[in-house]
Amino acid sequence: MSQVLHTPPRTEAAPHGDLAALAARHGLTVSGARPSLPEYIRQLWARRHFITAFATAKLTTTYSQAKLGQVWQVMTPLLNAAVYYFIFGVLLNTKRGVADFIPFLVTGVFVWTFTQTSIMTGTRAISGNIGLVRALHFPRAALPISFCLQQLQQLLFSMAALVFILLAVGVPPAPSWILVLPALTLQFVFNAGVSMIMARLGAKTPDIAQLMPFILRTWMYISGVMWSIDNLIKQHHGMPPWLADVLRANPAAVYIDLMRFALIDTFHASQLPPHVWLVATGWALLAGVGGFIYFWKAEETYGRG
């Protein structure tokens, strides 16, 4: 007798709609699905203690292997300022025409370092913590925000040294020092927003982290960290007005100038760009809100692939 091999009948794949209905009927949801924006904000707020603890732990371990330990939190920006003073203040003589050049320079270096390191660490926030991202379920925005908070804590240590320098060179305390608080708040929002943008880009293209030092170095040189934008514009009478406006509206320069205006009594309001507080608030809202939404839209893609 001959054997007849019967092939099992082919079954059609269930349509996507049927699978979705089946999952909904049994209460199944997509793993790691992006929540709505209000829900995402609520989840992020619920983990605020994790964000602050993570930032503090990262800051504490940064210099844990060094013999001087946390002293480097103050020494590092001071040494950077000393190098810039020698190169730009002494060799290139950018201190000419700038009153209180030492506090002018140190303030610029400290405030710029806050922005620079926030963006650099934010770029690697996802790609550099991929194990944590894949192991635990939490709003991924907590990572770039915590790195920005870490850099803010670092800046506060540096500010203690800055106050000592201001007093040492004869700059008296003034009521304007209270303006440091709103200026730092706006800068933190701006830094966090840019960090979230870079975190999303860095998660998709890790090579961006290798390019960022060059971009940030260029940005530093046009932000008036070591020289006065106001003096430069006055010295170059043929400078196109649009270029002068771009230099003044540069967000890094805006936050640096606000801090100088708050702390240094010889830095006058006439040296600030027009409507400086509105410009600073606009940059903070544009980067903060825009960066947060841009990061949230890719929430379910982080850690995959």
C-alpha cells in the first residue's frame, strides 16, 4: 500500500487588527510603550528623588579615586581659569578695557563649564548607560536631567570659590547677587533641554559624542568667555548689525553676561543685550520645552536595537 503524506493545511496570519483586539481583550499592552506627555511628566516627578540621588552619587564618585577627592570640584575650574588668564589675559591681552578682569574671566569660565559639561554628559546619557536603560523601566528623561543636576551641583561648589575671589579682589557683596538664582534657573532649564536633544541624537548615533568637543570649543570661543563681546562690537565699527545681534543673543553669552551683571559691580546694564531677561527666558523655554518633547517622542526606542 502506498502511503500518502498529508501536508497540514496552511493557516493565514492573523490580521494586525485581530491581534490588537486580542491583546486588548486580555489586558495586554506594548512593553515600554511611550506614555502620554502628562503621564510622562507625572512619572518623572514621581522619580524626582531618584534623579537627585543619582546626580549626587555621580558627583561623589567623579573624584573618588583622586587623593584630594572632592577638592578637585573646586580646583578643576580654578585651574582652567588660570590657564585661560595666562593665554588670553596675559599673552593675547584681552583684559585690556575690561574692569575686574579676573572675576570677569572666572565667572565666564564657571558658567560656560556648566553648559559645556551638561551637554557633553547629556550626549552620552542613554548610550553610556545602556545597561541601566535596558534593565529598569523608568522615564528615560531622568538620565539627562540628572546629569544636568550633577553639573549644577558642581557649579555651586565652584561658586563658593568665585565668591572668595570676588571678595579677595575687592568686589563687595551687593543686592544684585540675588539675581544669580533666576539666572541659574534659566540656564539649568536651557542646559537640560539641549542635553535631552543631544541624548536622543547620541542614543541613535553614538559617534556624535566624538564630534561634540569640537562644536563646544567653537561655541566657547564666540561666547565671550575670555573676552568682552561689548568691547569687540565697539572696536569693530564695520561689523554688520546682524552679526552683532547674533553675538549678543548667543544663549551661552546671555547667561554668562547675566551672571557677570549679578556678581560684578563694574559690569553695567549697558553691557547687556537689549531685553536680556526676555531673551534668556525665551532660550530656556525653547530649549527646555522643545528638548523635552523631542526626547519624549522617542521614549520607546531607547535601549532597543
